[in-house]
Amino acid sequence: MLLRNEFDLHIINACNLSCDNCSVLDFHWKEEKHGIVNSFMTLEQVENQVNLIKKWGYKLEKLKLLGGEPTQHPKFAEIVDFLLDSEVAEQVYVCTNALNFTDKVLEACKKLDKVLISVYPMVDTQVPQLQLLKESRITEQFKKCHISVIASFDMFGVKEERWEEMHGYSPLKNWQNCW
């Protein structure tokens, strides 16, 4: 039976950015120390999840690889190959910040049905990331690529006083921009 819509597979909870307001990363607080627990699903755990889905007679319409930053997973390429070979989903794609496009990651991403790139201009305002991404022509290597510019975040979608009025921002817009 085909399960319609998108299903997310969070394969890692670490990222190469560490934005304080990330609603996905596994932050931990201890004695005024702030950091991220760097853990991830093993390839075996991914295989077990897929095997259960198939055992129950399901196929997913769309499967999205997420993190943290999924391309940081030490077995990212192997996970992509396994998911595609397993045919557990009609479409498999990744959501990435595009800051880890090593040769191995690029080769894996080329196999995917879609690459969703989120550009975070607040990472370094001196570097025009979107322009550099376009000039690199790297996105032409993918079957399908969507680029989303993330203009601002608000911690966990909590609206700041007058923020919407001043910046045209709302928690709903933030959600739509992120996902």
C-alpha cells in the first residue's frame, strides 16, 4: 500500500552550523555549557526501519533525509544507496545547507530525486552564499534542485513584539520558509 505525502528520516542530529535557534538539533544544557550531542542513526538502524516498512506492506510516496545536516552523516552515501536500492519510496530526497558538498556527497546527491538547499544568509553576511551557489553551477548536477533562502529565524517560532510589523515576519512564514 502506498502511503501518500512526505515522510522524514532524521539520520543525524548534528550540523555544521549550530544555529542557537534550531528546532531540530539535540541541544544539551549542563552547568552553563551549551553544545550539541553528536549522534546519528547507524546504517543498520536505517535498514531496520526500512525493513519494517516493507514487512508491513507499505511503500512511501516521498522520503526526505534530514538532520541536523544529513550530509554530515559518516555513512550518508551508503544510506542513499540503500534507500534507493530498497525501493521503499517512490522519491527520495535530501534537505541540506549545501556547505558539505564533498565529492562523495555530490555523487550521492546526484542519485536522489531532489535536493532541497536552504541558504542561511546569517551564517556570514560577507559571503553572498546564494550568488556563489548559482555561479558554481553545482545545482545543475542534480535531477531537481530547489533553493530556499532563509531570511530570519525566531527561536522556536515565538513571535517577538512588533517583529511582524517591522520585518513582515510571522511564525507561519518562518515555518513555510523552513520546510
